[in-house]
Amino acid sequence: MQIPAAARRGAAAFGLGALMAAGQAPLGLWWLTLPALAGVLALAARAPGPRAAAWLGLAAGTGHFAAALNWIVEPFLIDIARHGWMAPLAVVLLSAGLALFWAAALGLGHRLAAGWRRPLALALALVVAEMLRGKGRDAEHPIGQIARGHVFAKGHQVVLVID
């Protein structure tokens, strides 16, 4: 049985999103973040349409936030008999909910530009989506952001800080 191309692209986007999270604490593998982000943008740029690009954004965002926010399960493990069942729901629902911003960004970026401009539009849309996501209720402590300089290389910022 052959796996459909859309499922393979979605799995690749999920994996690249999770790889992007490796640049954040505690791993600090900053050198993986930028190529993984470029891979996500390349997948979205080659998507057959805006809807497919949005699905890839959802997959990449879910992978990124599931890996970056893995610490969210720890409070549920204090009384595992009573609260442990909520831990998987917390990770899945929080990750997928935050990934909706990435889905909207990549779908819109795909729709707005074509050709060599499309990767630029996708990157710009993702940065704007991250800025909007950071302006909500938790504006002072946005979690899992890629566009705020959370990736460091020996004390030097690798990702442009836009605020």
C-alpha cells in the first residue's frame, strides 16, 4: 500500500516543525531551526494550492508546538491518577490550536504570491502571524515563538527579533 503524497508532505511538515523546536531550551540546537524553517516554507511554496499550504502549516505548527511545549504535561503528572488523563489532551489541543495561526499564515502567503515571491510571502505571513499570536492575553510571555529571538548561537541572536 502506497502512502498518499499529501500524507507524506504532512508528515514531513510535522517533523520539520518539531525539528524547529530543537533550537529552543533546553536542547539549544539552534543550527537545526533555520534549515527546518526553510524546509517548511519550501513545502508550503510547492503546495498545489492555498488550502494544501494551510494544512501543511497546521501540521508544521502542531509538530513545533508539541515539541516546544512538551513541558506542559508536567503539572498533570503531580496527581497522575486524577489528572494524568488530561495530559495528552493538553498537548494535542494546545499545539493544534496554536498551529491555527501557522495554517492561516501559510494559506494566506500561498494565495498572495506566486513564483519566486511565494517563499518571501510565506515567510512574511508567518512572522506576522507569530507577532499577532504574541499580542494576545499572554503578550509578555508568548510561548514557543520563532520570531522573537528565542534561538541563540553562543549568545548571539540567530533569528531576527521583530516586535
